Amino acid sequence: MSPSEIIQHANNLLQQNKLQQAKKLILPLIQSAPEHHQAWQILAQVHRQLKEQEQYQQATKQYEMIAWFNQRLDKANQHLLNKELKPAETIAHELLNLVTNEYRVLVLLSKIAFQASDLKTYLAITSHNININNTKSAAYDAHIEALFNTKQYLELISFYNRSTTLVTLLPKSQSLLAAAYVKMMDFKNASLNYQSLLNKNYHPAYCNLRLGNIEKIVGNNQSAIAFYCKAIKLAPHIGEAYWNLANLKTYTFTQLNIANLEQQITIDSNKLNRAQLHFALAKAYEQLSRYEDAFLQLRISNDLQKSLSPYITNDFNERCKKYLTKKVANTVHSSTENEVQLIFIVSLPRSGSTLIEQILASHSHVDASYELSEINSIAVELENLQIKSNVPYKLNSLTQEHLATLAKRYLKFIEPFRNNKPYFIDKQPVNFQHIALIKTLFPNAKIIDVQRDKKATAWSLYKHSFSQGHSYSYDQEDLAHYMNEYYKLMTHWHSVYPDEIYTINYESLINNFTETVNDLFEHCNLVVEQACYEFYNNQRPVLTPSSEQVRKPIYKEALTDWKKYANHLTPLLNRLN
């Protein structure tokens, strides 16, 4: 039984005047988990009714002290929930002064460190907690969460499997294990764990949703549809499942689907969920050629998303253009040698970068994975260094040793995704901001910039619901601003690294496929193989929204979709340079 079940059962025995049975049940809990003040309260009442005055007074004192402690801990957790980190930390240290290394307080402190973006301290606290409190399952659950949040997926998998023999972990930890397997592209074990969670009736709609995502990634669209429909049956309000069906591109919404969507948008109070429902309904209306209705749904959904995640600009791009000059590029770079030829694919999202990756990854000498975030993590870490400098990443202050360490860190990060082929693709659109960092760490890296017609790109972004980030895409003026900044920065990088960035045009690829592919492989110093022309036969997992498109031969249907909505896109089109 869980502690709460023991307390409930003991209280029932107390109410039935079965005092010795209640005492026998509650004492082991108090010995193993004395932090439960309700247990002390029951024990005190048992002693009182048994006329055990001294024991009654001792138990009452323990109850009052621990109840006060728990009340303070609840207060600190409420501060954390409200993002009031300082008062939460003050209470945490107050409590640790009373009970050194109390495991729940250490969990709280670790969460405070995470909220403060101090990942090193975050992980250090959870590691300390499991070492000191090695019988407390909550400490293990917190460490698993920390490993996930710090992207240590292999260690998470190993730690989880070791921990199951020591403590009983929460189902949430198993869900993080399943997600870690997805991150490591081990979809078989990911599916097994989500199925296991389904058997435990742990958030069944959520598990079906995740299983559907896995089936989509590996190319089993019919299975994906079945899982998404199960999720909707279990939770008719689940916007993500409807959006995932819409995002499959090949799924046609039924009249029943549409009726359910139209009903759910009137009753759902969760803004994010409602936004996804509106995005899905827009797709459903578009399938019926109801373009005016479709755009209205898109406008509503984007407005909802913007209210949740407003676009906040910063001066990073301007600093790049001002300080990361050709002179800096020629003087600051790592001397680390690496056996693999790195290919970084950058772009605006929805520009065809997944297609370029699929074509390259169809070559027998090329490895690929998914949209990795390690370069961005390194960038954020460098930007947060306590060094006074306006130069992005503090590049002018970094030593050769520091650069070498970062280069080795990245190479170690990609090791699990490699099959020891001589080329490795890192396709991450947002890395367009970090080309100077990439070229500093890996001077010989090849940069491929994928560009698509601006209007088509803008429209594709505006009608898409992203799982996270991309807050610029939910407003036409913000979207134009972000896209213009991209083009300006790419122009700057071309001036800093002339002849080192290869730009490939999506429309050229579509209209002149063979010649464009040949030029691409020539730039990469690879001899094109027949499989690269037949990229759609490649069965590799694809984790981006374009997974279906890259499993089909080249098609031209989507090139001018935006024209159907041109009269609604004036704020966007007028601002695109």
C-alpha cells in the first residue's frame, strides 16, 4: 500500500476502535517515512485512547512539528509555482537548517535551480539527493526528470533500469523513459514503454497520442491514424490529436470529426488546446474548399497562440552583424580534428530542409538523426558566461582549450546517432543564427542553407501549429519581421564566409531535380548514388512535420497554396522584403 492508503486504512481502524491494529499498521510507516504528519496524528490518537499518556505527548509533539514543517514546505512549493524563486529558496534553506538533507526540500531546491536555468546545480542537487536519500523514490523520480531536462538521455535510460530494482518509481518517470527512447531514436523500446503505461491506465489518451507520433515517425500512417483516433475517443477535447491528424496531410476529416471540432471549440477553456482545435478545423475546412472559413479558424488559432507565447525580439542578430566580422572569423577557431565530415542544414522552418536532409541521408556514406538542439545549448551556455563582452558567444574571450572542449562535447553528443559513416547531418533550422559558432568550432563544416519562395514559406509557417517555440509565426507582422531578419543575417554570413555556405533553392529542386541534386552532392564532395534520386524509398525515421512529404516523389502542388488566401495576407506580404 502507498503511504496515503496506509494512513486512510489506519484511520478507518481507529474510527472502528481497533486501536492495536491501527497502531501495528501505522508504526512501520512512521519508521520508514516519518514526514507524514497525518500518521503521527493517528498514532497520537491511538496512544490517547489507550491511556498511554507519555507516548501520546511525544506523538503529538512530533505531529505538530512535522505538520508545521510540511506547511512551510507547501508554502515554498507555492512560491515556486508562482515563479517566486527567492522566497521559495529562503524557506528551503530554513527547512534544511532544521532537517539536514531532507529529500523533499532537496527536490524543491533542485526545481528552483532548474527554474533559474542553473542546470549544473540542478543536476548536482538531484545527484546528491539520491546518494543521501537512497531509499526515497521521490529522489529517484526527481533525478530522472533532471536527466531528461538536461538531455542526458542515455544516462536516464541506464539510471532508470538500475533504479527499478531499488525503489518503486512513478509512472511519470516511465513516461520520461519512453520519451528518452524517442530522443535516442529507439522507437521499439519507446513503444513498449508507452504500451506498458497504457496497461497501467496512465493517461491513456496521452499514451495513444505518443504511440501515434511514433508510428508517424517510422512511416506507419494508418497505425498513427488509429492511435490518434483512440486518443480522441478517450478524450474528445484533445486538440493535439486532431492537429496531428490534420498534420498527416493524407488524412481527410469526416463530417463527424468536423462536428466534434465545431462543438469542442465552443466549450474548451484551455487556450493551447483550443488553438490546436482551431488549427485542425482550418485544415478540415480547407479540405472542403471553404477557404474563408479556414482562414478565420487560422486567425483565431494564431491569436490564441500569440496570447500564450508573444514574440519577443532581442539584439542577438544585430550583435552578430556588428561584431562577428570576417576578421573575427579568421582569427578565432578551434583546432580540434574530427574524423566525421559535418553537414549543417539551416533554413527557415517549412522551407524544404527535411527534403534536403532525406536526399543526403539516402547516401550510403551519410548519417542523420533529427533536429538536434546541442549547438543552441552551447550557444545559450556561452551567452550566459559571466564575461563582459558584446561579442556573441564571447568568442573574443574564449581560449583554444575552451573551444576544443566544446567541439569535443558536440562530437560526443552525436556519437549515439552515428553508424560510423564519414558524413553526419545536423539539420536544425534555427542554427542559421549560430553559423559563426559552428564555423568556429568546426572550420571545415559544410553549411547548407535551404531557401524557398518567401510567400510560400510565410504561408506554411502561419498555418502550422508548432509544439513549442516559433512564437514569431502566430502574427503576420511578427512573421515578416523574423523572416526579414533571417535573410539579413544570412546575407551577413555569406560576406563573412564567402564560398563556404551553399544555398539551395527549393523551387529549383522541385523544377530541376536531377541537376540540383547533382550540384548539391558535388558541393558535399560526394558522388551521388541512385538511392539519392529515389529518396522516397528511404525507410529512416523522420521526426519533423514533413515526414510524409519526404516519403513521396517530388510534387509541385504546394508551391502556390498561399494564393488561395492572398487577400488575407496583406500585412504579411507587404512587409516581406
